[in-house]
Amino acid sequence: MSQEKKRLSIIIPAYNEAQNLKMLLPRFTSVLKEMQKSGFQTDMAVVNDGSSDETAEIASAAGLTVISHPFNLGYSAAVHTGFMHAMRSDSDLLLTIDADGQHNPEDILLLVSDFLQHPVDLLIGSRFLEDRGYRKSLLRFAGITLFSKIIRLVTGAEIRDVTSGFRLYGKRALRYLAKNFPQDYPEYETLIILLKTGCKIKELPLSMNQRLYGTSMHSSWKAVVYPFKNLLIIFVVLLRTLHRKGEATP
Amino acid sequence: MNQFLDVTLRAKLIVGGIGLIFIIFLLFLLYKKKLTANFALGWIGITLLAVSAVIVPSLMKFLTRFSGVRFGALAVSLYAFVFIFAVLIIFSIKISQLSQQTRKAAQMLGILEMEIERMKKASEQNESSGHIK
């Protein structure tokens, strides 16, 4: 690793996740210390997406940077705000981690270490690369597998956990996505955009848990529209990449 | 092709009156800044066209022939449907643009608020350390 301090932004998009954050945030203390020992300058921010509970207060009490949207803008906007903040802070790396306790903060060290050894543009913490006992509903697993196949079909890249929110972005991907972030569901679109613009994506098998408290954004009636909306988005992204062929890559 | 609606003077007066009231209403909205000039102009234009089509028989005749529809009433329905559809599409585009702009503004508001808080804290810390000295 070079002597120059790298800047790592850790972004937690959160909407009414006060209960989960109470359990999750103390686990970051040792991880951040470890990162600082390894020569990283860390900036951890919670993007409070218009929560009506104590999400912002809990994050602020934990000494974290809190960026609060004045009202709920959705998951995509919350992640995008994190990208904008990381870019304004001139970060070298951006890590996104869910606020629901699915991801283990301790695994950040594994992701960063792997990233430094084998640099890519995006490193994804994957639930499905190895069987590590993650329990998933059949319908959801079928949906993820279907979209994984579609992404393979349109980009040629095999990514097993296409919806994982535990991701580490390199500087090139960070800068590109800060300016060109998807509007609706970012999971698939970011993958296709990055792959089509020549970025390298890799997965790292990690253990993940079920959400601690509350319900997932995919468990409401929106889940019915979700696959159709994503199919439409993938089609449009492909059209856009065909149209932009020859333009500068990130 | 000659079976057009026979528009009576009474019908012309009613349509003309409604058109006039509608235009006055649009001007009122414009005056009260509840409608932008772009939208007001579009509505005034379409009102004038609709009123003219009823008052001037040859224009109605032309529009009916142009659409290829046999009856004048059907031609009016067709044009009304196309117009409403176009308005809905234009409004959908406008709403999408506005929601994107709102999203960006809200995101920047969040980021700037956070940065101001940071600067405030930093300046408070500087001030307090200055007092100690």
C-alpha cells in the first residue's frame, strides 16, 4: 500500500432504521480504528432519507456525519447523495452498507483488503458466491437469479448477487456514478452502466444476516412492480449505451 | 363526406361564450401567477382553435376532411382525444422533470446543511480554543 493516506467514505442509506442503527453503529468503532491504523482516512455518513423516527439523532449521537433529506426521496436518491458527498470530500473509495443489519461491519476490512490486493472498479459483497447459510425466500432468490442471467446475457459478466447493497467502489466508478446515478432502482443499472463503460466488477463471498428490525423496502406492494420496472430500465440502459457508444468512458 | 354538424347560431354563441369565459379565466390565472405564460399560451391557442372550428364552418369542414372521419362530431371527438392525450404526455414529462429537479435540490439541501453544521462546529471550536489562549 502506498504511504499516501487514502480517503474512504462509508455511506449508510437509512429510512426509519433507528432500531437497527442502535445495534449496528457500535460495531463500527473497532472497524474504523483498524482502518485508520491501516493508513486510511475514514468518513462515515448516514444518509437519513426523511425518516420520521430517531435515525438522524442516533447517527449524530454516534459521532457520524448525518446528511438529512428534507423528505423521503427513496433508496436510489439516498445512495446517490452518498456518492455526491464522497465526491465533494474527494474520497478515493466509497463503501455502501445497508442500515438493516444484513451486512457485518467487520467484513469491511475483508472487502478493503481484497480491493487493495486486486484493484477493481467495484467489489461486491456476495451472499450467493458460496453457501454460507444465508436464508432467502424462493421467490426472491428466483428473481435475483433471473436478473443475474439477464445481466450476464447483456454484458457477458457473471455476477451472482446483483442486488447486494454491500459494495466498495473505486475512484473511477465513484466519480462516474456521482454524476450519472440511476433514478429508480440502482442495483442492476449501476452494474450494467459500469460494465458497459469498461469497468471491472468482482464479487467477494461474505456471510450476511436477516434484517434485524422492521420490513424491507422490497416487501410492500412495490415488489410486484419491481421486476417489470427493472426489465424496462435494463432495456433503456442498453439503448442508451448503444447510443453513447464511442463516448468517453468514466 | 358532406354530413357535417349543422351548427346553429345559438350553438355558436354558447361555444363562443364558453371560450371567452375560459380565456378570461386563463388570463386571471396568469395575472395571479398561478399559471405560467407557456401553459397559458397553449391553452389560449387551443381554445381559439376549438371556438373557430365551431364558428367558421369551412374550418370545421377542412378539419373533418383532413382527419378522414365521416361525421363532424366524430372529428371533434378525435381531435379532443388526441389533444387530451398530448396534454397528458406533456404533463407527465413536466412532472418527471420537476421530480428530478426536486430530488436534486433536496439532496443538495441535505449535503449543504451538513457542511454548514460542520463549518459551524469548526468555527465554534476555533473560537473556544482562541478564548483559552
